Amino acid sequence: MEISELLEAYKNGSSDLQETLLRIKEQGIEDLGFAKIDTNRVARTGIPEVIYSSGKTEKQIRQIAERMYKSGIDILATRASEKIFQNVKEVVPGAKFNELGKTIVYQHQKKEITPDYIAIVAAGTSDLPVAEEAAETAIFLGNKVERIYDVGVAGIHRLFSKIDLIRGAKVIVVIAGMEGALASVIGGLVAKPVVAVPTSVGYGASFGGVTALLAMLNSCAPGISVVNIDNGFGAACQASLINHLK
């Protein structure tokens, strides 16, 4: 029930003051005891409540997904496993699993897709799990997405064959591990905002993505913002907010 309806009920006497105040307080929360689903987040921030699966039990994720499904809330779960998906699918018919990106998605209705697109650019095949998390998140948020994969600096000619497609995007998400150089290269070639994602891909001196993170933070190319290591979800959220600007 909307707040306006609650206030109208109080006005016409069908609800007393204490009941009305309690129900207003409960607006925007689906309380499961162990979790409180923020149903108003999308209205406040443009990004809906999302299930981060890591650290949660299969039972908890199943219960959260079931409540969201029954409440008419679209579902995106990140860092999910096949086993988690099988649990969710039992209570959310029609849920879809991206095995590479480890995402579960269910939408009650198709969203209107933006005319402008987000380019998801990945340096190497090993970076694809993060790239697919970003792509699935961006699509879930109502964005047109172009995937441009395996165009890292070790074979820079592969990038130039896709440069027009990259330049045509409203915002570009660049995903790279190792030394993280791809973000700087693209940042120096485009007149669009670049969201850089360092990945944990690389040998010992990559320090689990810290080398790529520091390289991206220290990029000489202007217009680059950087999210946390392996955070394809966060990059897609930032890119979606930019892509939806009028």
C-alpha cells in the first residue's frame, strides 16, 4: 500500500494513528528476520536491491529470492553457484543462470532498454567472469550492451578493429588484470567516460589484482574512474547511472 493510501485511511478513520505510523515505518522493507529487503532502493538510487550470494547460505538466498518473487520485485543475484541456482529455480520459475558470470536473473516484465549502449571491454578470456557479471548487471538495469572481448594490449591490433564500436558507446567499462594497461589505452582513445575494473587475474607480482588497481588509479589518461578488484557489478551500476542520464 502506498503512503498516500495509508494517510487517506487514517483521514477517513479506517486506521488509527499508531497503526498508520507503524505501517508507514514498514514501507520499503520486506523483513525476513535474518535479512531486510530494501524495496524502495530503486526509487531512491536508481539501483534496486541485489542479492550478493557470497557468505549467505543456500537457504537464506532461496528465502530472499522467494520473497522478492512473490512481492513482484525483480531479482539479480551475484556470485552465485549452480547449486544456489537450482535452489532458487524451485521457488522462482523462469530464473536464468549465467554460469560464467555467476549471476541469477529474473524479471517480471521486460525493461525498456536504453537507445545508448554500454561497451563492456575485456582484456583477456580469463577476465570474462568479471565481464559477464558486468554485462548481466547492465542488462538487468535496462541498458543495451555491446560485449567486446579478448582485446588486451598483448595483441593491440585486436582492439583497433573494434575501436569504432567502443567509441560509439555512451560509457565504457574496461576490465583487465595483469598490469591493467587496457584502461589507460582506451582512455587515451575515446571521448567517453571509462569505468575501469581491475581483475585478480595474473601471476604472483599482480598481487591478486592490486597491481592492476594501482595502475588504473595512476593512469595518465583523463576521464577514468576505478572500482574495486573484480567488481563487475559495481562498474555496471556506475555505467548504468551514466547511461540513463538525459
